[in-house]
Amino acid sequence: MLRTENDLTQTELARQLGIAQTTVAAYERSHNPNIYSLIAYADFFECTLDYLAGREEAPLPYALSPQERELIQAFRSLKPSVKKFAFEQLKLLSESEINQ
């Protein structure tokens, strides 16, 4: 399901994961992948192992949006003193009436 939702062929996914296309096909026919393959799939599709096993509804309950990722990346690039200021400003903004 994840492969098709991401518009990937079995060959494209296999190339990305460094495995054979026949291995991808076998997994899709209900052959049980080993733990290392499951981890590779979870990393590639940015989901949890529980999601792959059908134990969770959402692929990654704590997943960040692209905007959140960009904000974190920008924050990490700041000098420590600027980080402190930015964090304090963000706290004030989140507590303000503007955000209500």
C-alpha cells in the first residue's frame, strides 16, 4: 500500500532499498520480511514498525509536517543566544490572544 501511495514501482522501491525487485514482490505476496527489511521499509516510508505490522492506524503518530521540519531546521541553525530568544518569543506567541 505504501509503495503504491508513493507512486513507486517494485523496481524503484527495490533500488531505493538496495534489494531485488523479486524480494519486494515476495513481501507483497505475504512472505514475511526479516526485521532488517522491516526497519529499512519503516525508515524509507517514515513510519513505525507497528504501522507496517498493522498495529497502528497512522503511519507515524508524531510525524512532522514539512513546515514543522523547516522550522526545526531553521531553529537548529541558530546561535545558542538567538535560540533562547526565538524560543522565548515562540512561547509568548503561543500563549497570546492572537493564537486563541
